[in-house]
Amino acid sequence: MSARVGVMGGGQLARMLAVAGVPMGLCLSTFDPAADACAAQLVPQHRARFDDTEALRRFAAEVDVVTFDFENVPAASAEALAASVPVYPSPRALAVAQDRLAEKTLFGELGIPVAGFANIDSLDGLRDAVARLGLPCILKTRRLGYDGKGQFRLRHADDIDAAWAALGPQVGSVGLILEAFVAFQREVSVVAVRGRDGEFRSWPLTENWHDAGILSASLAPAAVGADLAEQAVDHARRLAQSLDYVGVFALEMFVRDGQLLANEMAPRVHNAGHWTIEGAETSQFENHLRAVLGLPLGSTRPRGYSAMLNWIGEIPDPAVILHEPGGHWHDYGKSSRPGRKVGHATLRHDDPQALADSLLNVGAALGRPDLVRGPVARLGASARGVPA
Ligand code: AMP
């Protein structure tokens, strides 16, 4: 097998796809305008702007299938590629997932619960929506926001002018949405895959912790009741079916008072699924490649318990992780920069208490007890048999 897979975007997700493609004999290449896109350390990169039609045409001619490590490729570019080569997920699925308003509207149509939201197109509209949805609430860009960027939290009515000053100028370019603030107890993600033939599989539900809007830690399987986990997977299945989705995606949800509320969908392999590299029978990266190539999907069965810790801004001493039995190290080959995801670690154990102990060691060695606190508390409860 030497299928050629083109990936739009050449960051760490493309890099991990490339690694997963090696044993399968696949040839990956990426398309990315950045001079320092880290997947290029492993596979060839077409360096051009995402709207460079001539470069897109050449890329399409050199690959058998196109997929994405980045959802904000312009819809017109995805359409142009799809005119000459199979593109998965489809440009339509990508377009829905690019727009918070379109995806929340679809969630509602599919009966997937969401918190209140409103499209915002003016300062007066923002005032009305704040009155309707109540405070606190969050003003977000509809498109091109990620990792908490393009968001403004409103706590008091006095914040309306500041929120509009911060994001109002972007209303014409990326659109704005106001969302009711969800006082959640937990954040969870379904990471799932759907094949070209419609076969659907999901990994166990993952619980996530964020720091300043950026994922900091994940734990899988999440310590939640079977009913909640089943509901979450059912939401993801219906979403994927309705979009005729092909590939891996993540559906991020809040848990408030035992109820799921959908936040957003990511139409690609996702940070909340990085643990699957070592913690599942088949990783999200391998299954994504299998899906877009029309190959049979692999088992998503977990191997014990896994916790993933993100390295944001700078990378710590690898020995801290490599000393731990079940510790796995990932360095994306990126330079340090505040807020940038530069690597991650996965710790995997069959026994939840052993994983909690290992996380405590790592938190202490890094001087970051905060980073492991959430997963340790959940694992401790699981080990004691305390129901979620
Ligand atoms: P997002 O870019 O929508 O994934 O938001 C990043 C993070 O901000 C989420 O993972 C939450 O921790 C927080 N957040 C976003 N939207 C809301 C909301 N409506 N209510 C409460 N927290 C939110």
C-alpha cells in the first residue's frame, strides 16, 4: 500500500498522522503557509497560502485523498480541492464545524442539548441578547477562534461596551455569537470516527481540564456513569450521520448537574484524543487514516487508564515522564512561545490508583501539582469505587 494522503495544515496533528501512517506504508504530505510548520520535519510540505488556487491544484494532483489537521481552511479552497480529489471530511461538514452558529443550530435540530446562544450583528443586538440570555455570558467569534482566543466573558451589564470594543470590529469578517455561561462541573469529549461506509466507532469518553481556555489535561475513560457516556456517544453518532462525516472528530460537551450540553465540534483528530496513541488498541491518528482511505476501522478499546498532560509554551525535562512506568513522551519539534502547544505526555496504567500515584510524582517533579489535580481526584474516586 502506498496511498498518498494530503493534509491541509502541517502542525502537530499532521505530524502525528504522519507517524501513524509509517507502519501502514502511507505517503503523507502537507499544505501549510508557515515556514516552521512542524510536520515538515517528517514529511514534505507544500508551502503556500490556503487560498492559492494554483498551489491547491498542484497539491490535489499529487495526492489520492485530502484531509485536514486544521479546520479553518477556507471553504472555497476545500471545495476547489474536492472538485479533483476525494476530500474527507467533506467541505460541507467542515463549513458547519467552522462556524459556531451553524454547528449550534445543527445541534439543536438534532436534539443535542445546547446552552442558550444568539447570533450578534450589532451593539444593540448584543444588549438585547444579554438581556435575554442573562449574565454571565460569553461573546465569541463565530469563525477562526480556538483555544479560548476570540472570546470575551461578560460578568456585568457594564462589560457590554468593553466586549463590543474588543470583538465588535470583527463582526463583519468572522461574525459573533453570544453564549450563556455554563456553570459546568465537568468538560468531556467524545472522540469518534466514521468510515466511508458509515461505520461508527468511538473511544471511551474523555474528561478534560483547561487552563486559560487551553486544554491542559485529559483522562480516559472518564469517570462518568454509563448512561451519560452512552448519551454522549449517541449525540456524536447522530451528528456524524447527519453530516455524512468521514474521519475522526471530537464533540466537546459540558456536564452540568448530570446533563450534557454540547459546546463545539472539531472536524479533525483532537487533542482530547492524544491519549489513544498509547492508551487504545487503535489510535485516533491511525483510525483517521483508515477512515479517509476507506479501510476497515480498528478497535477503539482502551488499554487500562490513560492521562494526557499538555506542554504549553515550553517543554519540561523529558526524564520526569520517562522515569515513570507507563510514561510516554511527545515533543512536537516546535520552538517555545507562550500559549503554544509544544508537546504532551501520556501516562498509562492498568490500575487507576497506580496512574494517580504516577501523576502525583510528575506533578511534584514539575512543581505543577495544579496540572494533575483534576485527574488525580477522579482516579482516586474510581480506585475507591465511588460512583461518578
Ligand atoms: P471553546 O473555544 O468554545 O472550546 O472554549 C474554550 C473553553 O472556554 C472551554 O473548554 C470552556 O472551558 C470555556 N467555555 C467556553 N464556552 C463556555 C460557556 N458557554 N460556558 C462556560 N465555559 C465556557
